[in-house]
Amino acid sequence: MFLSRLRLPSSEIQSTLTCNGQSAMSGGCGRNPPPFPDNEDQEAELDTQVLDSDDDDDEGEDIFTGARSKPITPTSAPDEGDIFSEEGSYVRSDVHHATNGLHSDEELDLFTEATVELTLTNTTSQGRREIIGPTASACNTTRVPNSILKPSIVTKTMEELEEEESGDQFELNIAVTNPEKIGDGMNAYMSYKVSTQTTLPMFLNKTFSVRRRFSDFLGLYEKISAKHSLLGCIIPPPPQKSVVGMTKVKVGKEDSSSAEFVEKRRAALERYLQRVVAHPSLLQDPDVREFLERDELPRAVNTQALSGPGLLKMINRASDAVNKMTIKMNESDNWFESKLQEVENEEQLLRRLHAAVDSLVNHRKELCSNTVVFSKSVAMLGSVEENSALSRALSQLAEVEDKMEQLHQQQAFSDFFILAELLADYVRLLGAVRCCFEQRMKVWQRLQEAQSTLQKKREAEAKLLWANKPEKLQQAKDDINEWESKVSQYERDFERVTCTVRKEMLRFEKEKARDFKQHIVKYLESLLHTQHRLVKCWEAFLPEAKAIA
Amino acid sequence: MEVSSAEAALSVSASSIRITDVTQDGDVLTFALTSQKLDSSAGVCVFRIYEDFDWLQQSLFSQENLPGLQGIIFPPLPSKALPSQSNTQTKALKQLGFLALGQDWQSYCKALEFYLQQVAAHPTLCKCKALDSFLFNSESPGKQRGRKGIFNRLSQAVEEMRKESHKDVDNFFQNERNKNTNLAALSKVATEKLLDVVMTEQKLALACGHFSTSLHLCVNQDDASAVAFSKVCLKLSDVIEAVKRNLEKVASNNLSTLGLGLDLESRYQEAEKEMLFRRTCKLIELETVKKGTEKAKANKREVLEAFQKAVEKEFNLISSVAKQEIERFHSSHVNVLKNFLIGWCEVQLNTAKEFAELYSQHLEACRNMYSE
């Protein structure tokens, strides 16, 4: 069980970068990233491979997704990208009024009175959008991040972005525990206890817990994704669906592979939640709060329907179309292009690494079973041996081998949970990052379209002038005004998304390095622990061997 | 491996026999062999190929005028190694087991060395001229095509199997045969299972190596955060590399101590089995002759009785030699296994400590590097 320490800044309005807890990527996209790997068969294999190498059921693909869970955000995305609607609003108990550069009433409510239900789902409220402008000048006394004040957001340097990362610490620890099977047969499901422990005032209590099932987590992802992906946030992907794994559990197969599957899922759900709450914007989302606090959640039903293979193909095609746009995009600097390339390269690398660790885990498991067999054969030899000291030594040897098997088993778990899952998580996170970049391109695309529409309107007006038809002129002028304001809105949106994506990337990379460092230390600790126990085994055996006469 | 000082006419010090080098030329392995005569301080070095060892073994088998020769448990000679490329590892493993593993035929040489030491330490066999000639003649004795031994390896003929289960007249031997059958089977199984463990350890080491190499590919110098991440990956690569070396060492320790010991034990149990079988065959022969004598007509009876007496004498000699051999074998096999087990434990303990230290250093370094 890993508890995350979430440090929230109290002194500055931060956008999405400041969380120092577990890596929290926020980024959603109209197209959700393929949970790794891409190949459907491969994925089913992957799931079963680690859990149960005897299981040859590669056909056990998720009937809904082909073993992929991809809740899809509605393609009719609201076209106002209010990137700051969620951001810049942090929980501080002491400086309420200073928290928001954005003074919507709703947001103040969120932080000053935790009991008020927030309707931040309405991200496209006109009111909020207009606030951003005047707020910038009105809040000079508060400590507002420069990113909101400065008009030329994109020229902000990386150093300045990094400076914003600091702050006081509020605690939020989340644990997912106690998996319980509810119901029987094919309608059964696993229910998990989600416990939260926090000093954040926005929650009703300091410690509380609720029970959730897997589809609840997927439902949460959908909601978050619908709201935040348009803003250029990197949204943490949820754990994958697995029909094979779940079926075993449902059927009531009480063996180690089912137990392993449940544990794997439990740990994955925990990491997922920890990443979600580590993202400053997401934490404030009322859906997240509701997920953590509310006793009964309405059943999320979309998760099944939305992950069909047909929809998948549609997403992929849409994504390809967006990708083709990038070639025409005129980047002011190379940063986005090269970053995206980096991300794609890294994703491939991590996949390779994951495959390597996977094979390592399998070999270790093989070593476990071989060790057990050897231990038994030595025990038999010892039982037949006449010389009593030799016989005793041989049985001791069998016991040593048994202990070593346990150590190998534990090491295999460490390999898996510390390394393999880390790599798998990051492959999927990198997918989310790619989506985030693609989201920006979509915004740019929208801007381009608006600009070309504006151009057409202007041309139409010119034609009317020349054709001397004054009665239609007013309409044309109105059109032009409408489109001019749209174009300027979209320009601002694009700048904001660009800024957000940059910040998100920075935060992501820092978190990634931190995450990996933490895991290396954990891994070394597990290696060392195993090694010490091994030394003890041998030290215990040596006198037995020497005692043979 | 122990040299009894009570054995006279020993010209060579058994413990001094060493195989110091092996060279491979195509299909042929040539072994450099050094040994020391008891009465001299100078070592003698000769070169031998497998056929020479085989010649020695055959010569030992075919010694004449040695009463009860068939009751001797002959030290087992490892099978011939076929190092050619066409011989895949699976074939080699099937043929030689543990002796096929390890670098540069180390285990195989060790096994040959043991063989020679056991021959030289055997109270009867050490007196064989062939041994002297093998150890000290500069010319390879294998060139003399001697007689083939009376007894070759047990064939798997059905008839032989029937003979093997023939009931014994002596309780001591019946018990011994039963125990030996068990032990031979079990030690063979244990050897095979340990071999599986060692192979898996080697595969695991390879997988670690693969992972470690892949981590190197993550190096990327584009910007500060990429550099930071690259450093982390390289660190992990070092750690995994250490894990790999650990596994390799553990596997090689297993191989060179316990593996070798179990292999030797298993082959020795087989050798005892062969001796017991020879004696059983003699017993059957004796019983057959007895029956024949009883049924014989008066004129042939005297001849047959004389023959029967001869066979009986031979049988008794074999049995008495066998008894001695069995006792000698029991005590030495315990000692041999003891030494191997101690050696194995000590070397694994050292390796475990060494790597605990190494991991600890890595952990310290990581903690220092990453403390924020």
C-alpha cells in the first residue's frame, strides 16, 4: 500500500505544475491514449502473462474493447478552452481571498466553505471566461502566477515556470484496500475500500472511506477527461480492463493467479487515484471529491458502451487526421515538435523495457518452481540416506532451498510491482501526454478554421461593397465582427493551451524523474532485504554441513 | 580422494594429481596432467586425450589374476565430451549433465581429475601398472589397443533387468542392493533438478543483462529533465547489471560445488550398482551350475562338482571384496558429500555477502544522490 503525500502550495496560485506528490499527470484528449500495448492480442497476453503463465487463454479479450478501456470524451467538445477555469484555485485555509485570480463565486465557495457543492462541471460558462481578463489587473495585490498576468504567455521562460513550484504542504493520503467480492457468478464484482486521510479543508472530514468498484473508477476518468482534456492537461489513465482476470475472480477460482490479479488491480487503482489527486486542477474537481467522499455513487454505465472496438477505430482515425495537421503547423519554436518526438521515442523505449522486465519476472517464477522441485528431490535423498548426520544435513539443505524459493518469489513480486508496473504506467502516461499535444493541435486547427472563415466573410463583404448591395452589408459586417471576436478568442485559447502544455510537460518530466528515483531506491531496498535473508540462510546451514561425520 | 598411508606399493600421491589445462582442437580435447611420485618432489606433466582415459579404465577392468576383481567398485569415468559445434547444448547436457556446463570445460576437467585421484587412492587399483604408465609415460598409452575389458557398461537388455532383481542369498547384500537402487535413482533425480535450477539461473542472468542494456538506450541529452531521467536510467542499469553478476556467480557456484558433487555421487552410485550386478550375475551362474550338478548323471558329476567349487570360490571372493568395497564406499561417500556441501555453502555465503555489500553501496549512493 502506498500512501501519497500531497503537497499543495499555499502561497501562490499555481496552475498545473506544483504537485510534489506522486507523479500526477493531467491530460486528457478527445482521443484517449491506447493503454499499452497497442496490439489487442498482445494486451490480453500481457495481462495473463504476468499473472499466470499457464493461462493460454489469449482469446479472452475484453468483449467491449478488445481488452482496452478507453472511455471517450464526447467529440462535441465545448469550443471554449477555459484552461484557467480549474486552475489557479487552491486550497488554503489562511488566504482564501488571495487564492483565486478568478473570482467566480463558485470557486470561492469551493475553498471557503467545503460544504457547498460546486458546479465546476460547467467549464464553459461565459461568465468565467470574461473574468480572466479584468481579473488579471484587479488582483495585483494577490500573488498571482505570472502566467495569468502576462499577455505574452508563450514567451515565459522555463525558469520562471520552475520558480512557481514551491509551497506549503497540505496532506492528502489515499489508500485502496480490502478488496471484497460482492455477489455471485457472472454478476459478481470486486469492491474496494478507498480511504482518504487529509488536512485539506475542502473535505468534510479528516479521515473517511468509501467503497468503490472498478467501473466507478472508469466513470471518474470519463468525467475528468471530458472536462480537463481540452485544456491541455495530462490526465492519468485508469487501470486497464481485463475480462480474463475478472472472469476468474467471478467464477470463484481461488488460486494464486486470481489473488495476484486482484492485488495487481488494487495497486493500480491506488496509483491511479494518487496521480489524480496529485494534479492540482483535478483535485479541485468536484467529481473527484465526490468520488472520494460520497457514500453511494450512481453506477457508471457508459464505461462499457464507450469502449467498443468500433469507437476505437474512430478515435484512431481522428488522431491520425490531427497528426497530419502537425506538418502544416507553423511553430514559433521547435519545442513542441521535438518534445512530441521525444515522447514518442520514449514510449517505445519504455515498452521495450517493460517487455524486458516482464521476461525477468517470468524467469524468476520459473526459478521458484525449479527450486521447489529440487528441494523435494533433496528431501527424498535425505530420507533414504543412512548416515544420520548426512541425512539431517540433506533435509536441512531441502529447507534452505525452500526458503530460497520464498525469497525468489518475493523478489519476483518486487520486480513486478516496483519495476514492471512503473514502466507500464509510464507507457500509458506517455500516451496521455501525446493526447495532450494533440489537443493543442486541435485548438490550433480550430483557430485556423476560424481565421479562414473570417477571411471569407471579409471577402464576402468586399464583394457586397463592390456589387453595391447595402441591405446585405450590415449582415456581412455583423458576421465579420462575430468572427473577429471568435478569432481573437481562439488565439487566446491557443496561447493558453500552449502555455499549459509546456507547464504540464515540465511537471510531468520532473515527476517522472522523481518517480523513477523513488522506485529505484525501493527496488534496491528489496534486493538488499532479500540478500540479507539469503546470507542468514547460508549462515544457518554451514554448521549443519560441518557437523556431518 | 583420501590417500591411506597403509597402502604400500603406491608410487603416486593421489592428491597431487591435477589436470592443469585443456586445449581444444576441433573435436579433440587434450588434457595437461601433472602428478607427483611419492618418492620425489618433482612433478611430471603429460598430455592425454579421452581415449587414453578410456584405455586406463579398460586396463583396470581387464586385470588378470586379481581375485575378486569383479567385486571392486570401479571409480566412474565420465562419458566422452564431444565439443564440436554440431553438438548442441541440449545434446551435451543429456550426455554429460553438469559436466557440460561451466566455462572452458572446467567441470569436466575436475571430474576427470577426481576419477584419477580415486583410482590412485584405491588400495587395489593403484597397483595397476597401467596407472603408472598413464600418469608418467610421455607417450600416450592409448595408442596400444589393449583387450577390451570383460565388463562393459550394463546394457539395457531385458534379460539383464531380470537378473538385476534376482533375490540374494545374503541379507547384507540384499539390503545393500535395495538401498543402492533407491539412492542411485534419487541422486540422479536430484542432480537433474539442480541442473534445471542452474539453467534457469543462467537464463535469468541473461534476462537481466538484456534489461540492463535496454536501459542504456534511454540516454537522451536534449534538455535538463531528459538528462536527469537518463541518469536515473543509467543508475538502474548499473543495479540490474549487479543483479546479473550476482546470478551468474550463484549459478557458477552451484555448478562447481554442489552440482559437481551430486554428479559424482550419482555416477558412483551407478558404479556400485554395476558391481552389485556383476556379483548377482555370478550368483545366478553359481545357482545355475548347482542345479546342473544336482541333475547331472554320475559320470559327469565329479567334473561338474569341481567346476561348481571353482565358481563358488570365485563368488565368495567377489562377495568378500564387495563387502570391503561397500564399507569403504559408504564412509567415503559421506565424506565426499560433506566436503561438497561445505564448499558449496561457503562459496554461496561469500557471494551472498559480497553482493549484499554491493547492493548496500548502491542504495547509499542512490539515497545520497536523490535526497531532496
